[in-house]
Amino acid sequence: MTLDDADLAAVRLTLELATVVTLLLLAVGTPIAWWLARTRSRLRHAVGAVVALPLVLPPTVIGFYLLLVLGPNGPVGKLTEALGIGLLPFSFGGLVLASVCYSLPFVVQPLQNAFEAIGPRPLEVAATLRASPWDTFWSVVVPLARPGFLSGAVLGFAHTVGEFGVVLMIGGNIPDRTRVVSVQIYDHVEALEFAQAHWLAGGMLAFSFIVLLALYTVYPQAMKGRR
Amino acid sequence: MTEGLRARLRLDRGAFRLDVDLDLPQRGISALFGHSGSGKTTILRAIAGLERAPGGYVALGGEVWQDDARGVFVPVHKRALGYVFQEASLFPHLSVRANLEFGRKRVPAHERRFALEPVTELLGIGALLERRPDGLSGGERQRVAIARALLASPRLLLMDEPLAALDLRRKLEILPYLERMHAELAIPIVYVSHAPDEVARLADHLVLLDDGKAVASGPLTETLARVDLPPSFADDAGVVLDTRLAGHEEDALSRLEFAGGALFVGRRREAIGTHLRCRIHARDVSLALSQPQGSSIVNRLPAVVTAVAATETPGHVLVQLRIGPSPLLARITARSRRELGIEPGLRLWAQIKGVALLN
């Protein structure tokens, strides 16, 4: 006995979700990490703390507040309804948004560390060599912060694949739309289908181990964000 | 309107206060010399725009880079300058060639002033182009950094103690390249240093900085010969003479001519006619009222006293002399001064115990 159609659908949905979320995380996390690494604003500690909240909060707390904010009476919910998008909870879009919030620190922190490790000097050198700040970011910062981008992307992807609580709170358990692998495993266990749970759970275990092993092997210091 | 570099900068950093108004010549090397903490690097960074000096004014040959009174502040990457930092700061992810091309390819083709080859040749790095920065020696790295700055076609080259991070051997390896740049490039260079020998060897114009203020600014020879400098500069008092190798004597000495006289030094290997810079420390010069007889000192020159000033060291005075148009400083005891009756206008003989050749 191997994976049935429902299992495969869950795997496909999980990979789709993690890919979309990882791309969004890099797009959102990079400017936040850059700002945190470079600013001297007093707000930086507060912003850093907010970004890190998912590291310590139970997923139910984040899920609960997202549900309120995205729901029909929440500010974002009213906005999405007014824009004709409809309500985000219990949809793939809602799952993406929740996952981005929940995995943000896993992308921001490696990036921030990588940006900080570069220091101001290479940026100054680039400026004296006629590179605009935007040019400098792409030609100097991105290549030098490559380990940070790689570990941020890998951790963001793996963490999204591995989430459960937030998914359940925001996404529910709708086949093909919000039922990801972790939820599917939960269903199998509830139904005492341990063999099927094993296939998925073991697969997750192997996936996570291989990803982390690869990361530690390629960039031993990247996990600490130092070069 | 001045054709050179004009920089009026004021900065408050807690206990440190910078307040300078510099007018530097359009050609040659201007050295900013001072002890650490005197504000040299801050001035350089503010000229480049890396540091913001509120209310400042920076202009190069009529092109205004900063004029806060009129709300002008050209961002660093739009200023045609080259900057060489104390550490080479090459981009570690790029080859030497890509480091050199970094600035060059960002300058529009019609504004490029230097081609890759002559610059790599000038700095002797032609063989390193395909190497990675981390495989280079400290001296090689700094030469690549200098070439990289030049290839960005600067109209002004700023150098922040480019030799300070190197050991003596590497320093001696780079200095000839800097001298070649000096001779072959038509762009002004502002050179920050706290090493008197570097300054004496390279500079044409000297700015002495002390505690955030420019205490003297002028042509190197004239500025070094001043007797009214703050005590922190008087310890190293001495002059620099530009000489020409005029001939070799039979007894293994060489004759160096300068405006107003000639000096003899140990045999030089350079060709006759070569320009040599030498430095004469004030403490190596003694004075006599009549032409010294029976002295082992070879260099005895007639001179006129132009000024006398007290020094920080009790019991010593600094005497400024002229040999023809060239200045000379002598450091003697106050007692000798009294006994010989040394006053401005007196004609006497200067005996020079040591001549340091800087090339």
C-alpha cells in the first residue's frame, strides 16, 4: 500500500503552497531584513521583535488573530471583500498569507545576518565606483549575501511544508484547496490509518533531514549567517 | 572661481570638532598630514560624500558637489572621484579583472579617461587579472584597488592611508607605483597619511591637521620649513629638497644639485639628470659662523638666517635658513644661539650631517 489520490493531492498542494510562499517570503523578507540590518532607527528593535513573534507564539494564537483580521468583520476582510477578492480564510490565498506571516522570521533572520556581515565598506566602495544604491544591491549585496538567501529560502520552504496549526486555523481541511500534508497525516492518524500516516510522515522526515543536511554541508556558517 | 578642490567642512562629533576650509591645487598630490584623530579621514570621506558634513561646501574645478546653502548634494556615485581605502576592500566575489571593470563599465564610454592596459601596466598587475582577490598579497591587492579607482575615470583621486595596513616591504613595493602615477597622471590626488616619510616622498602640497583644524597649508617645501607649526609637528621638523643628480665624484660620492646649492651623498645608481627628493632633518643640521675647517662633514653650505623660534624641547630653538631660494631648518641649543648671536639676517654656514634620500 502506498499513497492514494488524496495523499498525492495533499503533497501537490503542499509543494505548490511552499513554492509560492517562499517566493513571497523572499520578496517581502529582503527589504525588511535590509532595513533591519542598515537602519539606526529606534523602531528597529520593535520591528525585529514583531517579525520574530512566530518563533515563540503558538500557531493557534497567530491563526486566531489572522482569522479575526481576515474575517468578514476584520479590516483586511472588509478590504478584500470590497476589492471583490472575497474572504481569505479557508482559501488557498488565505493559507499563503498566513504562511508568509508565520515563516517570516525564518527568512528575515538569515538575510539580516548576511546583510550585517557584509558591513558598510563594500557598499561605500561600490558607490565610489559609480554604482547607484539599487545597482549596488544587485551587483554586490546579493552575491555576497548568497548564503543568506539560500538558507532563508530553504528554511522558509521547509518551515512552510512543516506547519500545521496555522494551516488548520486559517485553512481548515478542504481537499485540494487547503488540505496539506501535515493535515492529511493528522486525518490518517485520527482514522487509525497508521500505514498511510507512515508514508507521509516518513516522507516529511526524510525531506526535512535531507534539506537541512544539504544546507549545513554547503554552507556550514550560513546557519549562523556569517561568512 | 578656483580650479582646484575647494572643501569647506564643519562637523561636530561630541568631543571632536572638525572645521576646515581647504583650497587644494588642481595638479599633483596634496597630503593631509596629521596624527590619528586629527580629522584627516573624516575630511576625505566628507569630500567623497560618504560622510555628510551639514552646511558644507565641496567643489572640484567649478563643479559643485555639495553646497548645503543652496541645497546641493551630489550623491557619491554621481561624483567623478576615485577612492582608495586603507584596506584594499576588493569585492571577494569578483575576479581581479571584474573588480577592475566594476567602475569602468559604469562610466559612459566617452567619459572614460583610462584604458585597462595602461593602468594595469602602470601598477604592474597585468599578470593578476584572472586571479581571485583572496589569492593576492596585501601589496597586490592594494595596487588592484588603486587601479580599480583609476579605471572609474576620476577627476579627483582620494587615498586614505593606502599604505598604512601594509608592512614595510609592501610599502616599498607600492611607493614607486605611486610616484609613477604622480608623474604620469594629470588628476589631483588627495593623500591622507600620518607617516612623515610618505608625505615627504610623494606630496607637492601639504595640509597639516591638528585636532580638526588645518594649521598650515601650502607647497610642501615651504610648509615644512615653517617654524611656527604646533609643537606636535616640530619634533619631526625638517625640510624636503627637490634635487637633480648632477654627477658622480671619483671618491664614490654623487653630487645632487638643488636651487641654491649642491649636496654630496653616497654613490647613487640612478642616471645623471634623475630627479631625487631628499629630506634633511633639522636635528641633523648644525651651524657655524665661519666656513668650517677641519670638519669631517662633507656638506657645508653658506646660508642666511630668516627666522628663529622656540621649540617644545626646553633649551632648543629652531632656526630657519635660506640657501639661495631653498629653505633649511636647523635645531640647535638656545645656548649656541646666544653664543653665536644668531638672529634673522645673519650669514653663516650650515653643516648637514645626514641627507635622507626618499626615492
